[in-house]
Amino acid sequence: MRTSIDVAGRAEVPAAAAWAAISRFEHWPTWGPTVTAVDPPRGDVAPGATGHVRSLAGPWIPFRVDHVDPGRRWTWHVAGVPATGHRVEADGPDACHVVFEVPLWALPYAAVCRLAIPRIARVAAELA
């Protein structure tokens, strides 16, 4: 039984640059349409890493990174609830697909993820 849907988009950047964009805390507010700040403000996703994200609504929400497959995929819990997975799939040396795994319970959030993909590509292009 399927528990999530994939929201994907192609980015004309190396997969490593897209990974750097989605896996470094300091970049999240730049590409995340609903994220205005992250604490800790620096560092990379790692299993067990914890912190807080500030949403557009204003409150700080706790998170915990669950699983990291370096360079490829990471998952997390936000406010104790399993949230979106984040994935990068290489498509040659200079392109990739950025994929969000959106839980079915959060299906409306897919629209936010669609907005994030070109933002990730812009951040990644600056990092490449």
C-alpha cells in the first residue's frame, strides 16, 4: 500500500550541487517556501540531527532527521510526525531530478514542494 506520492522536477545542475542545497541547513530558508529560518543555522543533515524550523506562521517547530543516504536521500519527522522525504537522482553529469516524497496525509503540501524545486535548482546552480 502506497503511503506517499513523489513530486519531482528536473534541475540542470549536478546532483552533488542539488544534494548540497537540500542537505545543508543554511539553505533551507532559501528554497523552502514555508521555512523562514532554521536552528541550527549551519550543518548538514545526519541521522539523529535535531533542531527547529520557523514556519511562515511564525512558530518554531521541532524536527529530527531520521535517515540519510548521503548524496541521495534523507527523511525526517517534524513535530513528531513523519514528514516529506528528500531525494536527488542523477541524470547525467550536469542534471538531476529533485524529488519530494509527500505523505498522503499531507497531499496539499505537494503544491509547496512543486514551488521548492526550481528554488533548489537556483541554490544548487550557485553552489555548482
